[in-house]
Amino acid sequence: MSDGVRDSWAKLDILAKALGALLIPIIIFFVGHQYTSEQAKSSSEQRALEQKALDVQHETDRVTLLLTHLSSTNPTEQKLALAFVEYLAHSDQFPPEFLPVVINTLNDRDATVVRATSQALAAIAKSRPASRDSLVNTIARRPDLKMIVNRDLPLTRALRRTPTDSLR
């Protein structure tokens, strides 16, 4: 009987060692794979957050530079900034939050700056219907901007082309 029990324990020992030799690497593989995939996911999320922060910083820098150039007393600098605003409008990258700043340059004393502003705002109105409505409302509310309605500027032509013209 002792040889039969010993044989049973010996067989169980061999079986346990064989299972252990197979299961331990499989368990290590799955745990390692899970850890690696979690690290990759975390790294991907971190990169996405960093990219979003860089995009926000880039947008802030761009607006800061535009503000600096638009508020300049140098008409050439203002016109260059307005040309860039026009480019942003054509490429559908103009930040709508920046619209009031551009509208305010319609009050400039230099007629060439006013014309450049008008061209930039006309481009914005063409590329973004919501901005067009905001332009019409802003001009209608501000007596200091009403004078542009009677001038032959690209903005007034762009705003009068649509049936919802409330400038008159």
C-alpha cells in the first residue's frame, strides 16, 4: 500500500511540476501583456493631452501676435495682420472669439487699414455664416460703425448680398 500511495504522490508531484512549468510562464505572459497595454494606453492619453496643450498654446500665441500687430500705430503692420486674418478666414482657421477685435479696427484713422479690415471681415463673413450674422448685429448696434454702411467697402458689399441684411 505504501508503494501505491507513494506512486500516486509521485505522479501528483510530477503533474504539479508539469502544470507549474506550463502555467507560470502563461500567467507571467498575460500579466505582462496587460501591464504593457495599460502603459501604452496611458502613454497615448498623455501624448494626446500634451498635443492639446500645445495646440492651445499655439492658438494663444497666434492671437497674442495678432493683437499686438492690430493694435500697432503702424498702418503697414496692421495691414499685414489683417492680411493674415483674411488668410485664416479663407482657410477656415479664424478663431471666432477674435471677431470683436477685428471689428474694432474699422474705426482706424487710416483709410487703407479700414479697407484691409473690410476685406478681412468680408472673408470671415463668407467663410462663416454665424460670423456674418454677428457682424451685422454688431454693426447695427454700434453707431460708430454705422458709417461703413454708406461706404463702398468689401465688407458692406458682402453683407448686402444676403437677404437677411439688417444694416439699412
